[in-house]
Amino acid sequence: MSEGTSRDAGSEAPAYGAAGVRLEAAERVKRRFGDLVRSTSGPEVLGGLGGFGGCFAIGRAPEADPVLVASADGVGTKILVARSAGVHHTVGQDLVNHCVNDLLASGARPLFFLDYIAAGRLDEEVAVALVEGFARGCRDNGLALLGGETAEMPDLYEPEAYDLAGFVVGVAPRARLERWNRCAEPDDVVLGLASSGLHTNGYTLARKTVQAAGVRLDEETPWGGETWSEALLAIHRSYLPAVAPLLDDEALRGAAHVTGGGFEGNLPRALPDGVGALLDRGAWDEPPLFRWISREGGVSIDEMSRVFNLGIGFCLVVAPEAADRIAAGCAEAGHSARRIGNIVAGSGVQWA
Amino acid sequence: MSEGTSRDAGSEAPAYGAAGVRLEAAERVKRRFGDLVRSTSGPEVLGGLGGFGGCFAIGRAPEADPVLVASADGVGTKILVARSAGVHHTVGQDLVNHCVNDLLASGARPLFFLDYIAAGRLDEEVAVALVEGFARGCRDNGLALLGGETAEMPDLYEPEAYDLAGFVVGVAPRARLERWNRCAEPDDVVLGLASSGLHTNGYTLARKTVQAAGVRLDEETPWGGETWSEALLAIHRSYLPAVAPLLDDEALRGAAHVTGGGFEGNLPRALPDGVGALLDRGAWDEPPLFRWISREGGVSIDEMSRVFNLGIGFCLVVAPEAADRIAAGCAEAGHSARRIGNIVAGSGVQWA
């Protein structure tokens, strides 16, 4: 039997074959996957065309001299927390939102997403929960789930193990990209947008600390109001509502998605040569989960800030006179944004 | 430390951070990856823009009313053969070529590719060999390797284990897609293009049979001229040279990539309702590897034809009067094409 089966939004009969899951369940799963895929399809998705790939009409996109921007990502070992907690419908959203934020940080509007699911043996309900997560993430961001691949490889993965990869394509007018992340100046303001938790970074260190502390995922955290499972699986936030209205705002000089590498690894990517960022760690309250990991794990401040987002998932570099206006717009879009520092002559990230 | 690191053709300083491989090797690997990525970059790849994603200019593509066609895939457990043989530079080409063929079967011209590499612990030479394979596959097909993600997850993968996913995006004029795979008629000819071996399908069954027979990968096969390793790792053939010149040829009525599901699972996707294919198994010589698997594994003809390509990796459905001309064109492009059947009223695939 074939090991991989594809799901293509473009084909009338999605090629979710008999092999990815047991024969007896294949037809039912195919129907459920098809419904989920269709729930994300806007008018640009051309059903019934192609046949071996998903089809997305780009011809009427409003962007002048359009440039496609693409990115690939995974969710790291957040997957292992999902598995331990038996919660499989959120990691797909994590991955879509992560990919969307990478495009936003590149100045692009996201168009469509494809997924790869690899597993030892994929239980039907787990498979559907994973694709439900992708579909919900796509719907929430206005993306099409254009296709995907599901592979069962019992000799490569443990029976219950799975891994996910995501792939996103967006579009931007060329002129925007030519200024994007290239025009920050000294005295520009760095606005920090609140994260929902760890997002998808630092899970190796976080899991190790949690395990060493002997906590159970269904226990309440010491700071209360949520279980460990809820705290560790909080969905990676999409900053689309806050950032999409700013894509053509000339007061926005750069944007950074705070992922692996933290501020130091990501904020400089939003800056031209000759300038750096001076950040003030006291400008926001570090959420209790990060403080707990630092204390319980004996993790230095320096390492914490290279591994984790510390409560700020996305940075906007904005002209000083526009900072209040843009922060207010973010708040209206549901994203708390605060001044966390300034652009200075130099390079990299320094802490005040 | 972060678990995932991205490689983006669009950024001046590719974000291959310190985490994907050991710190001491990170800079060197970053340089080697950067060279490989750049070796695939044509003028459409906009280096230095974006920053969190690869950038590909689509604005000057010649296609009228352009439609993007995208597909995701893996290489299945061919990876395990690569690992056993210690040969890591070919599976990347397998994956690129597989993805390219899926786009060709959809009527699209491939533009760019992104990869996902997940591993337990990624040796530097293995990582570079994998990306070398992606880069060579992309160069050979004229694609840009626009980005990728490398993730080390020792708690999810065995130390030496890795998995690969690939994502491809192509483009087609909308008018082509509206006729593609939708206009075959009775008496049209099915041309079969020779495969190079198993391509990327059926490896679970093939490996099981090889293991049960107790052969060693470095032994010569019974039919001679190649070792088992060479036979099992023969690179998935790209049909781009044969099919690209035919994308706007109205005599080409449909195209099918013979992958998982074999002829029955794939050829009908190239046909409209009301017609099927009548194929003649005697029209080509089944290569010895398939005959050996069938005999040694006691695999029925029916199962063989659902799992394997049996020596035909791609099918073209062509107007009868154009069959000789198109077959000659394929041969000139280096792809042997033979008549393997006809389109008939009905549905699915029947065998003469």
C-alpha cells in the first residue's frame, strides 16, 4: 500500500486514498477532510481543476507587481505536550498562526496553507482533530487550506507519534517589500504585542523543567486560573488583525515575529544596517509561566531571552509620532501593544 | 534553545540559527546552506527582501489570468533505505521530482520549492547532503529552493532518524486548467513514460520483501548491473523535459503521475466522467525489480498494480493523430514513451 495520501482542495474527488488510514475508515475520513478543506475555500480556490494539486487564482489580487512570499515551519515538541494531554485540535492552529505571523513580519498578506502530517499509525479521530486545527486556523486568518499530505510510516514513527509541517504562501506588492524592514531610524519606537504563552518555541526546555518539577498536566498551575495543559498548549496567537491594516502604513518601518532566538534572533531582521534596538525589560510584566520556568529551571535571564518570547510575540517598529495611533489601532483589533524600547544607532538588541 | 531553524532565500542573512545543529558548526552549515540555496536562485528570487520568508516575483510571469497550483509531499520510507545505505544526497531529488511531476499532472509549470527536515540529531554532513539533494533537484528542474525548515527533536525522532516534507508551487493560465484533465475522449491514446524504478511508492512492501529475502544492500541484484542499494534508491524521475513543451499542446488531453494507488488510483484523475482507460500490460516490459518483488513477496498482480508504478511513472492521454508526434517529442527529451492503452467509454482502469 502507498504510505502517503494527499488532500487537494483543487480536485473534485480529493485524493485521500485508502492507504493513509485503515480501508474501512477511508471513505468516512475522506468526507470529513473534504468538509474541513471546503470550509476554508474562498472564491480564489478553484475546485475541480488541476487534480494533482490545489489551485488558487492569483490573477485578480490587487497587489501591484506582486511578489509571492513563502515560508515553511513546524511546531517543535509542543506536539509532545499535545500528545501527553490528548489534545490534538490546537497544534494545527499553532502552526497556521506561526506561519501567518512569519508572512506578516515579511510584509505579506497570507493566501493559502498546506500541511504535512506524518505518523506511526494515525487514529481517525486524531487525524481529523489535526486537520480541524489546520482548517480552523485557516478560517480564522482568511486562508485557504489548499492541500496536504498524510503519511503513515510505522517503521519511522512510534505508533502514537506524529509530526507536523506547514507551508504558507502570501503576496505583497514589490514596492512594499523594497521598503519593508529596511527603513527604521534612531528614535523609532518598538511596540511589543502580547503573546498568549510560549507560542511554539522553547518547548524542549519548558518540558524538561515541567518534568523535573513533577507537575501533572491536569493540575492547576501555581499562579492559578489554568491547568498546566492549558498553559502549555495556549494557542500561538495570530497577529493578523493587528498587522494587516498596517501593511501599507508608511509609519510602520519593520516587524518581527519573536520565535526561536527570541528578541536577539529576530528583531534585528526587521532593521537595516547601522541601527539596533534598546529594549526595556521593565516595560512589560513577564507572564508567570516564564518566571516559573526561569526560577524552577535555574535558567539565566540571557538564556530566557534567547529561547522564549517572554510575553511579547511580535514587535512593530514605528515612527515616533505614529506610536500612540498604531498602539491604539492594535488594541482595537484585540492586541495589547506597549512601548518596549527604541531604535538606536548600533546593531542587535541591547537591554536598558 | 529553539528547535527549528529556517532557511529563507529571501533574507540576506539566512536565519539558520545556532540551534538546528551544534553551535560550533552552525556558522559553517549556514554558509554551506546559503551557497546551496543561492545555486537555485533565478532573477525572480528577491534576495534581501522580506526577512521571515522567501520572496518570488510573480508579476512578470507570462501566464494569462494566472492560477497558483500547490502540492505537499513526502518520500515515505524510501528514507529508511537511504539511512541503511548511508546515502543521503538523493532523497531530496526524489522529493523535488515527485512534487514537480504532481504539478505537471495538474497542468502547471513549477516555480519554487520549500523543504522541511525533521530529525533526532542531525549530523552536519547528513544535513548538508539532504539540502544538496533539494538544491540539485531544484536546479535540474529550474526551480528556486525558496526556503526550508530544519528541526531537531530528539524526543520525537531516534538519533539517526529523519523525515522530509516538500512543498511546491507552480503556475498555470486559468484557461489551460479549465480544459486540463477534462477533455479525454474514447480512442485517445495513453502513452506511458518509463520510470526509473520504484520512484517513491511502495517502499513498505518493497523493504519487507527485501528483508525477508535476506539480501544485503551492497550486493548485486539477481538481474545484475546494479546493487540493491542502487536499485532501491534510483532517483524518482522528473518528467519536466518531456511534459513542459506539451503544456499548451491541445492534443494533450490529460496527464497522470503514477504514484501511490498505481494506475487505478491516478489515471482516472486525468479523465472526465464517462470515460476510462483500457491498458495492455503486455505493452511494456515490467522491469526486473517489480517482477522480483512480485515473485519473492508472493504479491498478486492486482496488488502490484495498486502499489507500484510497474515501470511507467507518468501517463499522457493524447489525441490519436498526435500520439506518434508526442511520443517522438518525449523521446527527444530523453523519455521513452510507448502506447500502453486507449481511452474507452466507461470509468476507471481496465486491463486488456
